[in-house]
Amino acid sequence: MPTRDRLKALDEFTLADLEAVRLVLRGDSVIDWHRLNFEGDREVRDFCVAQEFNPDEPADRARMNAIKSEAINYLRRHFEYPIPKPVEQASIEELFSLAAGRGHRQTCACTILKCMHIIHHLDGRELLFMLPMSDQEIFHLVEEKVYRVIGSMLAEGFPITEFVGGRKNKDSLYTKLLSKRDAVSAQIFDKLRFRIVAREREDIIPIIQYLTKKLFPFNYVIPAQSINSMFHFKRFCQKNDHLKKFLSEMQAGADEEFTPTDNIFSADNYRVIHFVVDMPVRLPRKLLERAPSTAWALGPVVFVICEFQVIDRETEAANEQGEASHAKYKERQKKAVMRRLQVGMRELRTPPRRTEEPAPVSRRPERTMAPPTSEREAPAEQPRQGRRRPGPRSQR
């Protein structure tokens, strides 16, 4: 009889679990890591499955080996990088095991895995552009995957009080682009967005850990696009004897700072966990058959950017009070957009007459707008679970 899924208790976290959560909260890049800390075959298998590979399928095994070979060839072509035979001949599982060890072989294994991370990502991106599919078709595949995982969490009684997902409507897209200094549609990360409301604040970290195992791999969290205005990470870990012992081993550190937003429309007291993922999505065979034959060598996985918010119900209720409320947020944003449409981004001050010496220029001029990388949104078009409420609201 299959084992029921459940959230890991904090006392069950491994160092790898804690580092994955830390990366999500900070928006760091796995390329800057110097080692992996997976413990045993189960963690390695979970990571491969999160990449949309089944190690038991010969075709998937061949694809992973092809990515590994390309990584090794790249390192040799451009850097004449010396790779020991045991590392070159290692299976994927053995490569992860070496990356958790010590010495030169460990360094080589990590270097190869970093290159594999990039190659898999680029191939998936190239495949996406070669497919004769609309954004809406691709978005549907992402939504199916997300709703399947979150739906199973709800069915198993996970501590989630609300889940909302949706696509950004066109009016929200117009407003967002008009509020950005660089109005380029490719910079919008939340055309697809999902919000999970946890029962208690203490449930948030285990939920994020679970998502990195079952929904998206931590290594494809978009760097520099995370917000953590809820957890002082080091202080949080120090309150738990099990987590506390990992602090000195964490390669990305464990400081006290929040990961702040640069969105000038956000209220100072708005609190959220927010991150952007380039979600790996496995294409059904019938869709792959629509691609040119030259695309088949790229594998069956594409990547689609989407945004997640995880928050607890008490914090969510507090966010809807006063200046942090969605209504106040949209009011500030709309005023700024109208101002820009009417007078542009320049300062609204009359320049001094030139009959005298020019007035000194302030080194810190008043800002009328700043380039937020995301913003809170209008109601989601099609919430699938939970109460009918506004969709996820970006505060980057």
C-alpha cells in the first residue's frame, strides 16, 4: 500500500532541505554553490523527478546522460578542464554522490552538474520556442501540473486554508507595463501566478520544502526575484535545536536580513513570501510530435515562468488592513501610471530660470516612479480552489 504524502517536520529536515528553502527565500543562484548535500538515493531521485525525469525510464536515462556528456565536452572544449575517469564514467546518481563528498572529484562533479543545469534549461527554452503552441496552451499544462500537486496536498489534509491560481488579465498587463520604467513584456514574470495560504506561520517553511520536492526543483527559482519579509532566517533556525546545528554548514550563509522588495507601491508593513520559478513541464508525446524533428534531440521538457506566494492566514488578514491593502496598493499604482502618461518620468518641478547661476542639482532627486519588477494584481480570472478572492499579488 503506497505511503501517504505528508509535510516534513522541521526535526526531519536535512541540510539539503534547509539549503533549498534558503535559496527560495533569498532568490540565490545554485551556480554559486560549491557543493551539494544530498543524503542518499532518495533525495537524488526526488531531485531528478522534480526535473521531470524518471530515472527508471530508458529514454529519460539516455537524456540525462546526453546532458552530462555535453557538459563534459563543453568544459573540455573551452577550459581544457581535467576530469578524472571515475567522474566521467559515473552514473547520474554517482555524480550526485560525488558532489556531496570531498576533494577534487567533488569539485569536478559539482562543476559538471552546474553545466548540466544550464544545458537542460537552455534546451528546454529552445524547445518551447520551436513548438507551434500558443501561450494559453502552455499555461494550461503548467496549471494542470500545479493543480495536481496542490490538489493532492489539499486532499491529504495539508495545513492549507486557501489556494488561488490564475492568469494575469490584459488590463493588469497594461497597468503593469505602464508602471515599469522599462516597459518590456518579456520582463513580466507573473502572467501565471499562484497563492498558497497556510494555516499557521510555522507551516510555511515545510510547505516550501515540499513544493521543491514535488512541484519545482529549487535550482530553477529565478535569482534576485524573491521576497522574504516574514522570516529572519537565522533566528528562526536557532529556535529549533535540529535546524540550529546546520547553520555553520550552510554554504550560502544564514544571516538575519529579510529579502526586500524594490516595489515603491508596496507598503512598508506588507508581509509575504514571494518567489518566481521557471517551472519544468514535461510535454505529452502528442504535443512533441507537433514539433519539428530537429527539436526531438532537446528532450521532452520545457520551462515556463510563474510566480508563487506563500503566506499564513493571519498575515494575509493583516495585509488587507490600512496602507498594505490591495485597494491602497492599486490606488498608488494607478496614480503613478496616470502621472507618467501625462507628464512622463521626469520630475514635476519647474526648472530654475537661467538669469542666475543654475541651482545645484540634488544628488538624490525625488522619484516619481521606480522600476518595480512585479506588482500586486487584479483578481485572478479563474481561481480553481478555495474561496473566490483576488489572485496572487506581486510585491517585487
